[in-house]
Amino acid sequence: MNEKLKSIKDQFINGKIKNQDLEGVVFKEIYGSDTLKLRDACRDASIIRCEDIEEKSGISLSFIKSSQIDNCSLIGGEKILSGIEMKVGAALIPMGIAGPMLVKGQYVNDNVYIPLATNEAALVAGVQRGIKAINMSGGLKTLVHYDGMSRAPMIEAPDIYEARNLCEQMKTDHELLKDLGMVVKDPFVRLEYIDPYQLGTKVLLRMTFKTGDAMGMNGVTKASADITKALLARLNGWKLITISSNLCTDKKAAHINVLNGRGKSIQTEVFVPEEVLVKVFKAGTTSKKVEKVVFHKCYLGSALSGTISGFNVNAANTVAAFYSATGQDLAHVISSSSCFVQADAVEGGLHFMVSLPCMELATIGGGTMFGTAKEALNLIGCGGFGKSVDDNSNVLRLAEIAAAAVTALDLNTACAQAAGYEMADSHVKLARGEEDK
């Protein structure tokens, strides 16, 4: 570290440089605001922060400090967006790639790889075995049947009658909806409809938007705020309670997302012949046994536990690993892993289906545009983004691939549990290197 950088570090430690200004100071004073050196400036700033914490805590953070992801950007030639605040380095997660997998959908009709970032042994192997069975069965059908992102402001009426009147108007006044939609200036955010809900004097407005290849939360939050301001300007005595009422519902397991959709809703389907079950899975795996496991585990057991939308084998495992690999917002794992699995023993084999009603994901924004996530998205043919709100085949392809990955692991694990203790045995072997005794 040169003397000039040491001086900046000392100023930062002494509180003379604010945390949010550190990248900008390094960029200007060390690199003369040379745009080609933006990455270096952001790296230097993160190292300064990390060394400050090391010195104050007495704990070495050498791996964190040396792990850097280039996710900074320059806005207007001056303002630096560092990707996240107070960055000190990066967390590394092992990544495996399963596949290729034959997917036959609306936006995928080829063999695709499945990037998975996880610390869990047996997960990638499980996806791979599920893929083997699917490929031997002729491939997986996929279908995206919903595309929309929601935000739900809550406003308060002077009395319950005015609240009811607005709810009725929202359902019938198409000109009002059109006028409110015109308030949105972002070309990649378009208001589709508003569902009103009344609780006393409170009115919750679940607004649904199209957001192109973006997941869209920032865009729809701004759009919802602008729409709410315009609406309140028409209403005397009304007031805003919150721009997000939790009816959206964002980053929580919620049945409204299952019923109405949020993000992307995807269906998958495969028929696995009986002879494929015999060849791919352990002895004793039959369509009848898989059907019994799925019903009793995913529906009887889940119902008894009070599960909201976890009627699956282990969908969250795949969603978390796939989202980590492709730079998605990891908090959306909780809602995106809402999943319903069906396994029907029919003549000649197993009819296996997966429904994912509310997967929130993107190919632009957040962590999708940098580092390993960008490479993973390029690998699976989802590395771009469209030119308009309706030009979003990249994210729809991504949704089908994500659903395909979930299907592969749930098929595999259902079959493993149908073979008695095989799931436990395989985890012990792959995670601990131990053979079952």
C-alpha cells in the first residue's frame, strides 16, 4: 500500500472519510477518476475496510480480503455504485455443474447445463442422477404461464364507506387504471392491474407490473410510489400508511403468491418408464412406491406440519444453489421454493410433475451482471436482456431452467426415499466419505 493510500486509510479509520464515500475518494485521489481504474479503486477501498476490521478485531480475514468480485459501476461519470455497501471482499461457495439436461419448453428446447453453488454434498450428484432419468425418458416438458411482479401499498380512507368505494372503483374504472399506469415513466416497468383489498378503513392495493428481464423490485417500488402519490392527490382526507403492506408478498412464504403468482409461474412434466426407474435408481424403486412416498411425505406430512407451500421433497435446496450460482437475490429463495410435486403411477411408469407458482428471478440487475454469476448465465444461454418490457425471453428461459433443476432433484430424492434408506446412505457416503455399515 503506497503512502497516499495509507493516508486515505488513516483518514477513514479516524472518521474523516465516510464509509459511503471511500470508493469515490480512492477513485479520485489515487486514480485521477480514470474510468479504466474503477475496479482497482473499489478493490482498494474494500481492502482498506477489511484491514480496519482486522486491526480492530484482531482476527485475520485474509480469505475474505483476497476474494473480490467486480460489481461496481460508474453513474454519470462521477458517482460510484459499489454493488453493496461497506464491501470488504466476498464469500466463496463451491460450484458444480450438472447436465446436460434435455428440456423441451417454450423458451428452452435443447440440452442445458445446470450451475449449482452449494456447500451441501450429494446435491449436485442428486440433480445429475435426476437428469439421467429425465434424459433417458426423452426430456422434460416446461411451461411458463405467469409473468408479473407485485408491490402492495396500504392507504387509509376517512371512513369504511370511502374505502369500499375505492375498492369498487379499482375493479370497474378502466380509465382510472389507465391514468395511473401513465404515471410510470420507467420504460421497463408497466402496470398491468391492481387488486384492491379492504380491512376497515385500510385499503391494500396489490399492484402487478411487467418488468422485462429484470426481477423488478426496485422498479415496481418506485412505480408503486408514483402511482400512490397520483391516487392520493385525487382523494381528500386519505393518507399513506406504507408503500409495502406485505400483501405483495415479498421474501415471505405466502399463499397469495401461490394462488395469484409472483415473478414467474412454471410447470414441468416428465413420464419416466418403469425400466428407466430400474436402471437409474436403487433396487426396489417402482412408480407405485414413488407415488406413495410423494403423497405421504409431500402432502400428508406437510399438511400435518402446517406447511404453507412446501409440498415437495427438497425444492429449496435446488433453488438456493441455482440462485447462488446465477446471482439472484437469495432472500427470494423462501418464496421461490414454494413448490408442489405430483407423482402418479400410471401404466408403464411414473408421471412426475412439478409446479413452481412464484419464482422471482432475473437476468439483469443485482448480482446477475458480474463475476461468476454472469459466466453461469452465459453458459445456460440467459446472459442477455431485452430491449423492451415485453422482450424478456432471457428470464423466461431462465425460469424454465430453474424449474428443470428443481424437478431433477425432487425426482431423484423421491426415488431415493422410495428405495428405503438409500437417501441416508448416499448422504453419509458423499458428505462424510463413510460407507453404510
